[in-house]
Amino acid sequence: MPKTIKVVRGFSVALLIVIYAVLVHRVNVSGQPSVLGATLALIPIFLLIGTFALQADSRLASLSLILLSGLICWLLWPFVKQHTDFIFWIQDIGLMTVLLITFGQTLQKNRKPLCVHFAEMIYGDSPLPPAHIRYARLVTVAWVIFFSFIIMTSTLLFFLTPLTIWSMFVNFLTLPLVALMFIAEFMVRRRVLTDLPTGHPLDAVRAYLKNSARNR
């Protein structure tokens, strides 16, 4: 039963993401200000605010954060409604920039590359061989390059092409490209590190989620 619940939950999340992407693309293709577009633009913001509110130290702080955010969004509603495409673009490159910084800052001197940390979570307490550490560092670099590519491509398409083309890239190509990146890295890993146990392309994601749940 728990496994079935996880499958249903995962399918539901994936379905919601697809529906959201289709609706956003529809709004972008129309090119007209709308209540639907403004609402879709604000949904990710409210989800982020809700996450912070749930983690607040007190109910008063949570309620105050939600009310303040609601007031700001109400005041900015005319701007958001008129410039939903710009809001969507900011959200897109904002997320990718956060990921780029998250991976990139771990490449600094005396820091552990993020993918090395993921590898350690996957393979438990046993120390990683030097070859695995070098490979995981290169994978971290590869993700930084990937996120930089997505940011640059999204920005160029947004400002230099019709909005429909940019919307197609952001809503229907970005996630498949991320999935392709995981699969390509997994295939390269199997060839370069021949002493690895049988695994899955999303092992790092699973290890991270499992570690996060354990630390709560």
C-alpha cells in the first residue's frame, strides 16, 4: 500500500506539472493580459511563501508572512496581470540560477562538490575511491554548465524570438533536458566507473530525499 500511495502521489505531481505547463503556454500564446495568466504567475510565489510560512517559529509569524505576501501581491496585481510573460521568465531563470549557485559554490576551494556529497549518501559510510571523487567533481561542473546553458538559452529566446518559441522551450523542453542530463550522466558513469554496483539514474535524488527525511 505505501508503495502504491507513492506511485499515485508521484503521478499526481507529474500530472499537475504538465497541466500547469500547458496552461502557462496557452497564456503565453494568447499574448493577452488575463486573470488566468496572473494567477498562474503567482502560484509558484505563493507555494514558496507557504513553504517558508510552514517553517516559521510561530503561528503568528506564519500568518503575518502570508498576510503580508497577500497584500503585496494584491498591490502588484495590475503589473503582474500586464506582464505575466516577464514574471514567468524571472521565475524560470531564477530557479535555474539558484540551482547553478547551489552546485557552483561547492566547487570553491576547501568545499566538497555537491555531487561528491550525493555519492557519499548513495554508497553509505564507506569512503569514496579517489577516482569516484574526481568523477563526481566533474559531474558537479557539468551541472553548472548545464544550468548556465539553460539560463542563457531561455534569456536569448525570451528577448530575441516570439514568445511562443520561448514558451515551448521553457514549458516543454527544459524538464526533458534535465531528465536527459540524468540519463546521460548515468550512462557515462557506468562506463567510466566500472566498479559501481547496479544503480539507477535517479539514485542521487533518492539519496538526497531519504537523507532530508531522516534529518527532519
